[in-house]
Amino acid sequence: MARRLLIHLAVKLQVDQAISNCNQCPVGMASHPDGSCPFVDRTRRAGELIFLQGDLAERVWFVKSGTVLLLRQGNEDLGEGRVRAVRFVGSFIGLESLVGDEYTDTARASTDAVLCGITKDKLDSWLGPPQAPARVALELSLRADSTDLPRLAQTDGSAVARVAAWLNTEGPRGVTLTLPRKVVADLLGMRPETLSRALASLAQSEAIAVSRNNLRILDDDKLREAAGVV
């Protein structure tokens, strides 16, 4: 039962929980002055596969609502591999199609989600000239990200520091997120019980408030201090 406990992350307001229409969407607003957008909405159910690592990369998606897990399989991993990242509202998945022919991760909806999809060819046109500075920077960043190791292999620092660093840099802002505690533990390369102890330590320092099913950031400075961020 403990492995199935849910952790809800509710932190400071920066973005809406869901993007309800194109007038609120940065992708929609950036597309055309008349409001038309080449991205098409598709609903995905919790647990539904979006693409598999190694599949031909033909489409890119923008997360309009819900949460998506990215998993990457290493040489010793079984099944779909280990959780590498969580993509929240306002994130892209599948952008590696710009710099390679295959998906470098497996993507699976963690919750019911609305994803706006676009084909690789249409995305190429939407992004503009190949030599535009912003596009060059994006592609260089994507090439670096595609070779990153799964987080489980990156175990520097104490469990408390790693949890604090994730909440400080990658935790969702302005959304209430439901994730299995085991997923968060796998993402950070630790056992669920180790995650629970780290959360309790951060709560004792009053960096966060945590209960059985809820977590809220209380003090950014204390969180950064626990993460070892100067």
C-alpha cells in the first residue's frame, strides 16, 4: 500500500493548472496573428502510451493539461526503463525529432492529459529558418539533452539535498500534481521510504509542509539551502 501512496505537489502560483484555450497558450499566441495554430489537440488517458524509445520520431506534442512521464531504458533496465523526467503543463515532448530520427525516451501519460500535436515537417516550418539564432540554440540544447543519463545514475548529494534540488528547480509551479510516490523516488534515484524520510526532514526545517497526501513549499530560501544552492 505504501508504494501506491500519492504525493500532491502544490507550490507557488506561476502558471495555470491547465491551458483552456489558444488565447492562453504560448504556442497558440506565437503561431499566427489571426490565432490559427498548426498544433492539434488530442486527449490521452492516464497510463496511455504516447511514444516508445527508439520509435521513428514523427510528431511533437505540447502539454496543455495533465502530466507526462519520460522514461529511458539503459543497458541493464527492463521494460520501459526508469523515469528520467516529468513534463508538466506548458512543456514539449518529442522535440528530439528536430535533431534525430528516433525518440530518445518513452512517453506515457501519468494523468489524463490534453496534448497538442504537430508533425515533424509542420514543426520545422513553424520554427522558421534553420539558421535563426533561437533555433540553433534550441537544437544544440536538444543534442546535449539526448545524451543525458537517467537521473537514477546521478546520485551526488544526500537524499534531502536531491529532493530539495528537484523541488527547487523542477517541481511544478502553480499546479496540483498527482504522482505515485514511487515515481518521484525513481526519478530521484532513491527508495520510497528514503524519499519519505527526506520529505520529513525538509518539513522539520520548515522548508515545506507535508502530510500523507499533500506537499507545499513554504520557504524558498530554506529549500535552496537544503539543496546546497548558494
